[in-house]
Amino acid sequence: MWNYNQCHLTGNNSNNGLSCGSSGPYQDVSGYPVLYEQPLMTAYEKYVDTVLKHYSPSGSAYSTIGKYIGYIRIGLASGGENLPICTTTGGGSNTEGVWPSPQGLTYDLNSNGVTSPDWFATTPICPGGQNDELACRGKYAYLSGSPNGATIDGNGYVATIFPAFQASLKTYTSANPLYKPFIMASAHSGPPGSTPDISYADTEAAIFMKWPCLNCEQSGFGDQSLNEYDLLDNDPNQRCTNDWCDLFSQYSGLGGNLYLQTETPNPFVTMQIQSINSTSQIVTCANLCTSMATFTGSAFKGLDNQEGFGLRNASGLVGEGEYKIAQNGVLSATQFLCDSSTVCPQVNTNSNTTLYVGDYLPDTIPFAQTHLANTIEVYFCDWEFAYNNTGSGGLGCQNQPSSTLSNAYAGVLSNP
């Protein structure tokens, strides 16, 4: 699995004033390859074929490891292993863009070094619309080729390489009917980052679960983004991060493996609430809690506008349990407003009510199950939080002294 967060710019070995936004430890500016270049595709198909064979009955690791493997998730790109984000515009802008067109970066740039066509558009769709073959060449070269059959972007990287992986898996499973691991990949939205284009995820899911296909009963897809915000997401056009709720509903009947991974390993933060006024919707923390406060030496940066949170007292969840801070709702270092879409309940002074933020598994795992996920990946530190809540710090995980919250984690992980 490659995950360099770098980019190699096709057709030109310099960055032309463009930045890949690299974050160590790798600082090779020639770094991450453009995946739809044929030499890379050929090499990667061979690499994955070798891995699949190694763990199969035809390989040397079957008896020790392979026969216990339930699924193999293949990384297709950077970020969440299938995230087509690489270049950014020059001139100090942080706009996320896409990889160059198949003709190369020198073709895409005019003599003044300005993108032409605009590969780094800030609009959520290609400049001429989703079917604009010229303006969307990089997108279609990555996904499934031009919708109108043009040859400038080939057959599409994802549409070409995933069926090749399926064919390899079928080769090594056909000899042993008991060996049937799933082969899966992530379906992620594409750039721009400000308003992600979910048609990337929708197109990828259709490729991963194409019916009929070579081996659909062993195919699957999913997302590495299960989080509290999914529970608040009622957008009819994009339900849940990267549209996974709607995609799972669409493809659940095909027998594939629909997986989710929690977004972050227990970034769990709790704080005491002094009071909540159900009329004014002002929440008052017992101590510093918002982004206006100073948290010296802490990774926690403070609650911020539009952030999701939950409430819990000794009896369990308070109200519906899922709330959101209003836009421009941070009032002071200790106060903020609840958003009108998630009205907060009355909480009196000294009620021993706790506010929590983060990917709280007793919320997110039941939600994922309700929305048809059949595989959920849980970080090691979340298991530590559930069963070793007072001694996890020495393992690089967060200690959490609240046995109530720790027991809630243990409860949801013990009863899948």
C-alpha cells in the first residue's frame, strides 16, 4: 500500500510552482506517481497478484496466515488509500486539485504557468460540467474513462485495475473452495477539498460491485471515515461521509463486504458541563472548552463552530445524545450556542453532565450496523480504552478515568 501523499507530475520533472502539500517523513518532491500511467498500472497489477498468491493455497503463507484472512483491502491511491488528491495551485493557494491529464503537466500549463484548462478548480464539479471531456480529463483518467467514449483519458485507472485484482483472486481461490477472502477497496470523494465531489465515490462503488462480475461474492468496498458527523448527516444528496450510507443501501443486496473504519483512534475528549439553558441554547462549560481558550501543551484545540458532540450523565445519554455547535456559535472560552437543528436539553447547575467529542463508538458502531455495514475496523487504542482504561498511556493510547464511558465502549465491542 502506497501512502506517500506526494505527486509525480506527468510530463515534467519539476513542480512548476505547484505544491504536493507533503507531510513527512517523506519529502521527495518527485514522489507520488500518477497512477493511470501504464508502467505503474502494469507493475502494481503484478505486485498485487504476487501478494494474493503468497497468502493463497498456491503460496507459502497459506497455512500460517492465509487461511485465516477474511478480506484483503487493496490501496488504490493516497490518503485514505483511494483518495485522488495530489497537486495544489501555486501562488500560496491551498486549493486541492487532481492529477494531470494523460498528456502531461506541460500540456496542461500554458506559457505563463497558469493552469489551462483549470485542473485545480474550486467548484465542486468540472468547469464545463461533469461530462466535459476536456475539462475533466484527469478525473476520468483516474476513474472510468470518458463518459462519451473519447480516447484522451484511456479506460480509467480504477475501472481497469480493480477487475484485474478480482481476476487474480479468482485464480488463487478457484483451486480451493474453502479459501474465499473478499477483495475490497475504499470509495472516496474527490477534489476539491472545500466541497468534495461525491461522484468519485459513487463511480468507484459501481466499479467495485459491478454486476455481473468475475467474483462479486468476494468483492467489497467501504470507507475509512465512520464518525459522529455521520449521525447528524441528513443531506438527501450525500448521506454520510463520502456518501457511504446511500451506497451501502444501494449495493447491500449483492452479497459484498461493506466495511467501515472509524475515522480516528479515540481522540476522545470529555469535559464537565456547568449548565445548558434550553431557551437561549447557551452551553456553559465548567472549565475552558472552546477554541477561544488556551490549551497549553494539549493536542485538544477546543470546541469549534459546527462541531458535533454528545452529552452524558450518570444515567446515560441526555436527550438524543447527538448535538452540534451553531455556526459562529462560540461565544467565549467557556460558552457556546447549540445549533438550532440539534436543540440541546435543559441541564441544571451541578447536574454532573459530561460533554464528549470524538468518534464515540457506542454511537457510531450501532449507527453503522443499522446502515448495513457488515465489517467494522476498530483502532487498537479503542480496544485499550474499553478494556484497559487506566493503563493505556504507556502503549501510546489515551488514558480515560471514567469507568462509565469505558464500560460503554466495552459493551458495544463485546456485543457485535
